[in-house]
Amino acid sequence: MTLQLLHLADLHFGGLADIRQIEALEGMLPDLRPDATVITGDLSQRARHGELQRARAFANLGALSSHGLAWGSLTTTVRDLAVKGHLAKREMERVRQVFADASPDVARVLVVHHNVLRGAISQRMGLSRWRTAQQRIIASGADVVLCGHDHQEAADILGGRVVVSTTGTLCTRSRGGRPSCFNFVTIEPTAVQVTFFRWEAERGKFRPSDTFAFARPQAAERGDAVQVAAH
């Protein structure tokens, strides 16, 4: 079974949100037709009523936030696991049990707001106890981790086992002046692909850019990423 996820993060409705980009993405949803849309945190800038209303209107188009997601063949946590700077042990034990009980053909997707790999430009980890967090992610049995926070897109593999999709922001504060970006993640029985859709301001639209392919652990002797397309 193939599962396709639209992966967004850091919308920051309020002072930083780029409404032109949001509206362009809304117009793309009927063509993209993802099985689910996952927003890995930071819906609002200041948690004001109007910001949350706009975020809710966007979510009503089919977006599901990182604070609660259980859809079809997608298994994930019931809330963001970034607790006090690390991934809470008790929560990870519960996630591990959920994954263990799931059918073998279920895609095991873990959703965390903070980036779990070091940002290429920021050179920062999103979690203070990142080594512990990485160990718990690997031990959880997850196939894919979706995260954001760093405002720069990335695709990599953790511990030779877990594909990490880190998506960029759709607000005006992108890392290093790079164009805004969202990710489209395709999970197949033997592989995971992550495609970056980058913003072209002069055309007012997002266009597919780099695609990275990873073999899923059960079919791979090692977990190296291969860049398979660049436009």
C-alpha cells in the first residue's frame, strides 16, 4: 500500500504568515490529493484568537496537526512529543507499544515539531537532549519522522533506519533567505520518497524541486539517501 503525506510546518498565522503562499497551497490541494496533511507545529505566531481562527479554517481543508493524528494506515502519537527539550520516555514507551501492535503493512509515522537532526544552516539541534531523543526514535520502530522548527527543508536518515523529513516554513522568516518550502512524502512498501516543493515568488506558485529516495529498513542492508531528481 502506498501512503502520500503533505508535510507542512511553521505556518505562523499572524505577523509572519505569508498569505499568498498559503492561498497558493490551498489551490494546489485538489491536484496533490494527499492521503493526509500533517502540520508539525507552530500554527500561530502569538496564539491570538484571529490567528487560531485562520489556522482552523486552513485545517478544515483537510490538514491534521501534530497534536492529534490517527488516519487510515497512518499511526502516530496523540500529541507532540517534544517535552521539556527531549522526547518523554513514558510517551515513547506508549508509542513503541502502538507501533508493535500495528499491522505490518502500516506506515509507522512519528510526528515531532522540533528538528531531530542538525540544521544545515543553523547548525542547531531542535532538542536539548537530542542524543537521547534520537535513540528513542530509533528504538520506537518508526519508519518516518516528520518535523519542522528549523525553517529549512531537509531529508535524511537516522541510525540507518528512520527516514527524517524536515520541512521548511510558509512564513516570511525562512532560514538563510531561502525560498519557502513544503514536503510531499510518499511511503511505499519498500521505499520512502521525500519531494521538496519550493516557492517561486515571481510566479506565485510552489514547484517540485529535489526528490530524495530511501529504502525502508526491511528491504535495505543500509539506509543511504539517493538524490533521484532535481529540477
